[in-house]
Amino acid sequence: EVLLATLALVMDSPQSLDLVDWLLHEGAGIRFTLVNDFFKDGSACESESYNNIHIRDMDRIFDLLERIRRLYPDEWEKRGLASLYGDPKYRLMYDFPLENSLIGCTTTWTGDTGHSITTDRLKPRQGFPLGGGDFVNVYRRTRDPRFAQAMAGPAGQVPAELTDPELRAEAEKTVQERGCEVELPSNVLDGYGHAILRSGAGEHGRALWLRYGRVIQHAHQDLLTIGLAALGRDMLPELGYPQGWTHAGRWAANWGTHYAAHITGVRTADFGRGRLTLFADTPPARVATASSRLLPGKGEATQSRTIALVDLSPEACYAVTLHRVLGGEEHTLSFHGPDGEAVPTGLELTPQAGGTVLGPEVAYGDYASVSGLDPELSCLAF
């Protein structure tokens, strides 16, 4: 589509509008794509890291078509062609990376999204997977102060690509008055399927989130997983993008490497997209609940999860999660936390003589030796 839009611009002919019509409608169907391949909150249909491709390519197409419109405004209007800058999804595409960000330095890490399992203090960054320069065009079009902040980024510098003196001065004034970080309340992103509870401010900001959505590409078995960001860190980090593909389905993308539950004998993929059933943003206890049930014809089973972010003071809080599972005969809950040694408190653990979680006789990676094993429990051999 970008190549064809570029060709249409270079042609510099009224026939260029034939290509534009093809791109917008029956051919490439960009207008259809904006409505149906982007969720209602502006997010694209893949994991966060891959969604930057959708946004950046759309921005290039929008710009090329707008340049053609300016060359032939009368003919454009006669044909009834629409400016994509007028589509509500245009602004929402840039709203989403900001609304999905956490405590000014991280985001919700779902699916194949690059990350490492660490709780090191993170550098300021807001609007992943976009960078400051990606917000220049949308700021030109909307003059939204939030996009000026995102455009300036942690360094507080308006990108050189914004050359209009008036807009540049306006953006610099906004950054000076508001700072570089966009302040966010607790929010629901009901297209992508995230409920985010927020409290605190500045270095004491915290965010607890719950995932109940599905994507169609680069997805993991992360339905009803959770995350917590606080103290400038990812307190419940994810493995992120698989380090290799040999065991990706049985490890990195498996439910067991997320903060999730599994019903033995029930495929995780047979659960439908979840729905949010409770969202309360009243201090000192903020609460959200989402649930999911098996798709029609797949049996009877339901999962629901509640998260609560409870303030103890402006500087301190604690988080609670309740995971309810109905159906089947055996349920397994996975919770891993960050890298490093785990120290149990108030528990007396019994050492296991070798083996893995699948059993003392099951060697590392030897899930195939377990007769009749639910394939999705193979993660317990690693």
C-alpha cells in the first residue's frame, strides 16, 4: 500500500485518484482496515511491539494520500474520497500507546513483546512501541498537548522534524508547563482488553493491570494474566519475545510462564475473549474483575480474575489477586515473579529429590516421557 500510494503521488496526474480509490475501497480496503483491524481503543491486532508497524505504515500512507488530495482537491471532492486524517481511529492509534503505558517508564508486556525478566529500575519512557518522532505528524494535525509531551520524550526536546515555528513554540511551552510525562488515571482499554488500576504520583506511581483480551498475531496464552509496575520497576515481569522457537509453544508463549491458570485437559485457546465485569477506581482500594468462559461446543468451564490495588499511604501500597476457576478436575496456577532467588516466608517446603514440577522422575525437558500428558502442562518440565 505504501508503494502504491508513493506511485500515485509520483504520477502527479488526475489518474492518481484511481489508485487512491483502489487503496481506500475495494482494493486494499484501508478504510475497512481502520474500522475492522484496529480495535475500538485504537490498538492494532498484534502484540504491542508489532503494533508499531501498523501505526508507522498507516502514518506514511495517510501522509502520501493527503499530499495527493492537496494536488487535486476539487477532483478528490467530486469522487467523494475521504481524508484519512478525519477518521476517528487516526487519533486513537496514538492515544493507545500512551493510555497503555505504566508509571512513565514501562508498559503491559503481552505476547511477543521484547522484554527481559528483571526488576532493575527502568529509564523513563512513555508511549511504547512508539518514539518521540512518531508523534510529530499527529501533533501537527491535532495540536493535542499530550502528543507534544510524548513527542518531546524524557529529554524534553521537541524533535527537529517539527519545523513550523508557531507549532514548535506551542509544543515547547506545553512541555515546560506540563513536563514530559502524560499523567494518566485508572483506565479501561476495552478493545485490546486491558484494565489498568493506577495510584500514587511521581516516583511513587504504581499500576496493576489485568489482561482479558485476545490478539490474532504474535499472541501468547496470557488470558487473565496480570502485571504490576511500581518503584520505577516491573515488579511482575514477563519473559517477552521468545529467545528461540524450539520450545516457544511449551515455554515462552505457554500459559505457565505467565501469571495464569490452567484446567487439565482443557485447551487454553478454547476460552473466548474475556469481558470486564467490575471496574471501581475509588481510593484507597481500586478493583477490577474480568471473566472468560469456554467457546460454544467446547464444554463448560469458566475463569474469572479480580485484582485490587490498595493504598497504605501516598508512598506505599499492596496488590491482591483472586483467581477463580470452575470446571474440570485439576487446576494449576502459575506465579513466577522476577529473576533471582525466592525466599518463602511462613512456609515449610519439602525438598524434592530431583526431577521437575512434573514429578521427581521426570527429567528437565523430558515431558514426552509422561504418558497421556496434557500438552499444555509440558511447561512444567522446564
